Amino acid sequence: MSNLQFQNDLDRLLEVLPERVRRLVNYDQMEDVIEIVLDIGRTPEIRHSNGKIEYLGSDFVTEEDINYITSHIQEFTSDNRSGIPGTLHRISAIRNRQGKVIGLTCRIGRVVTGTIACIKDICMMNKSILFLGRPGVGKTTKLREISRLVADELGKRVVVVDTSNEIAGDGDTPHPAIGHARRMQVRQPEFQKDIMIEAVENHTPEVIVVDEIGTEAEAQAARTIAERGVMLIATAHGNSLESLIKNPTLSDLVGGIQSVTLGDDEARRRASQKTVLEREKQPTFDIVIEILDRNTLAVYKNTAEAVDYILRGWPIRPEIRKVDRVYDDAQVQNENPPAEPSAEHGAISEIKDEISKLDNKALKDPTDSLKFSFSRQKYVNDVKKFKKIYLYAVSRTIVEKIIERLDLNAEITRNLDDADIVIAHKNFAKGGAKILSTANDYRLQIFYIKTNSMAQIQKVLKEALDITETSETLCGYYDDAERALDEAKAAINKILAGAEHVELTPQNQHIRKLQHELVEQHNLESKSVGEGEQRHLRIVGGKDFENKKII
């Protein structure tokens, strides 16, 4: 949009502001302004896109100032929004408990062109597209420009379902920014799903554009539209595809998630647990685009494949596109070569080929299947990503020690949204803990420990990380460590019962270190004695061990 057009639209907004506020605004400072804020008893504010806040004068906003603005605009709808006909500006109200307006946010609307040049080839594929991204990165701006592109340049019948007049502005005539696309206004946000279906049934569109799909009912309406062969362009709550998959309300947009129990043979073939998460159905949207920032987009051209990769723990690399560039298929091929060694897709493909070769060899030579199974496990482990573990009432220190000592393919996260699995204390299994309830909603696997002991946590980690019997050395180490720690616990109980000292069976250096740590936790003393393969722990009583007992 030209600077002249923007200045004309800005004049329309300034006309509804009180004279004393209007005098303090100049056009030079408004280029990157996103909103003007007026709250009773505070100085008027101008907020810039870079986070900078400017204060207009020193006088406070009064009730008369608020009334002046509300008397010059249309009535607020049920979601406390209004606008100025013929512009993209939005004015939102803050009310007190009695319902009186005490604050206003005047959001400045602009038509920004050129933001979809980098994905123009994707928009012309006649496939449904879902945009994800945090608030303020330009999702609605892109919907507006795509509406114009598809309606004017492709000549398709486009209907914009416009909740709160966010896309095409206030008034009965849609803003020219959407071109020849038609607009259906939504009176209240809760009616958006009904207008979506009505658009399909009454107006025979080829393309429907919707902003902010946020409820399960709207997700179902979107699937109904897609199943009728209508191209759907929409945005949804969520910053990334992975977070959308974990959202039980909206996961249906990308195919839905279900828990599946595999047979023994299939679980071994996949080198996975018997209970796994899989995509339930075909995604509503063929393409998912994450808006990382105003200038960078991450494109998943095959939603079904991307979701499958994420659920199986395989790395997935989207196409990264910059807003200031124009792409075609040849460029994308060159910038994302499938055989490039550093590309994660290429690495996955090579590893899967190796797994397939090993499976074929095992079929031809069943007598040596154990060797092939061990080699296959090595490649499968290469495919798996780090598991992020959320702990609930479980000793973080012990878990960190086990992960470090055994070099496990895992890390601890403090954010449940990032977690792949949850490990919790069994005492909270039936207590209705909110965290565990949320984890169930996210369809995260939950593993329980009985006690906060090294051996118990180690055993549960082994199950959670699916360390299978084909990894003989590691499994053997786990079993030896568990037996050694059980022996150390029994010895500590003997010391607490009055024994002067107890000698344990010989162990390697790593297992002796775990035993030393266990003894130290109970204020007892231990030292390694013996030489070579006969080196072992001797446990003696400490100063403060009376009346203690290990469970």
C-alpha cells in the first residue's frame, strides 16, 4: 500500500481521537507503530513494533476522552471489538466490573504487500495451507494477501470468513486489500464454525480463508470443508507443528493422534515400545507453514509425512524461505538437495536403507539373525532423537547422574510442553495431580517409580528409553548395576543393624562409583580394596547412621 493510502487511513483513525491527543501525533513517528493505548488515569502511549513505547505529553487520559472516542465509532461487539469502516484499524475496549469502558487499544491496520512472494508457488498448488506462529508475526497479513492473489490472479471463487472483521476491515464493504474475494462477517467468535459451514453450503466457494481456528468444533468444521474438496487457507493457535500435535483440541487439523499397541514382531522390527503414538487419519491441511519471524518461514510440504516423522522421533527439516526472495521449484531443489550429507532427510533415508538391507540379510540367513538384529539396533538408535524427560516428584540429581554415567540418549526439561515422556512418583498416580492430568491430555507417556532410589530410577529409565535386549552390552551393564546396587543396599542394612563392616563382590570401576554414591547418601563410609578384577567395596559404619533404614 502506498504511503499516501496509509496516511489517508491513519487520518481516519486520528479523527476519532480527542483533539489534545491528536495534536501530539505526527506522521514521522507512525511508520512502525502497531497500536495507540489509552487508559483512564494514565498517559497515552504509542507502541512500536520493536517494543519501544512512547508517551504522548504528560496529561492523563480522562473519562471524557474515552467517551469521545466511543461516541465516534460503531458499538462494540460481544468480544469488545470495534473498527472504522473502510479501514483495517481495530479498536478494542477494556471494561471495569460494572461494564464501563475504562481503556482502549487502537490497533493500526496496514496492507503490507510482498509478504507471500516467497510462497507464491505453494499458494498456487491448489492445496490447503495452515499457518502457525506467535501473535504479531503477520499471520493475518498473509491471509489478506493470499485472498487477493487467489481471487484476482487465479480467478477462483474465494470466501473470507471474517471474525471480528480482522481480515477485511469494518463496514459493509470489504477492504480493497482482499481483491475480489467475498467476505462473510461473523457476529460473535463462537459462531465462526457455523459461518464456515454456511459458506460452503450457500456460496459454492473454491477457496475458504479463516483466521484463528481455536476450538475443537472449528477444527471439525475445517475437516468437513476439506472433505468437500474446498481449498482451505487458515491460521491456528500454536507456534510450531510439534506443539500443534501435542494440542488435544487442534491435533485433528494435522491428522489426530492415537495410541497403538504393536505386536511383538512389529515392535522388534521398529525397535520401539509396544505402545506407540501414531497419526490417526489424513490431515485436514496438506501443507503447514510456521512463521518463525516476519522475514522467515518454515514450510512442511507434506503434513502427513512431517507428523509421522515427529511421532517416530526422526529429525525433520522443513524448507526455510525468506520473505524478500522469490522461489520456484528449481531453486528449492537446489537449496534443499535431498542427497546432501548434512541434510537430516538424507541421513534418515540412508539409515532406513541400511535397516532395510539388514532386514533382507536376516531373512536370507536366519541362523545369524542375532548379529543382524544387533547391527539393526545400532542404526535405529541413530534415527532416534534425544528424549526430553519431565520429572514429577523424582530426584533430579539421581536422574542426571544416571544419564551422565551411562551416556543415555535423553535430557531433563522443566517445561511439560517440550517433554516427550514423564517420569513420576507412584504416590501421585491416583491423586489427580494437575501436571499428570495435563500430561495425559498431551498424550505423553507416563512412567512411575516406586522409590527415589538409584536402582529403581535406573530401571524405569531403561523402560522409558526403550533400551532393548538387542543392545546386549548396555542391557548387561544395566542388569549388573541393578544387582550391585541391591547388594550395596543389603550391606548398608547390615551395617545399620550392627555389623562392623561388609565387603561386596568385585565390580568394575563405573559400578563401584554408583555404589560409593549410594553409601555416601546414608552417611556411611566405603573404600575400594583389592587389585585388578578382585577390586571391590568395603562398607563401614559412619558417625550418624543410628535409627536409619533403607526401604
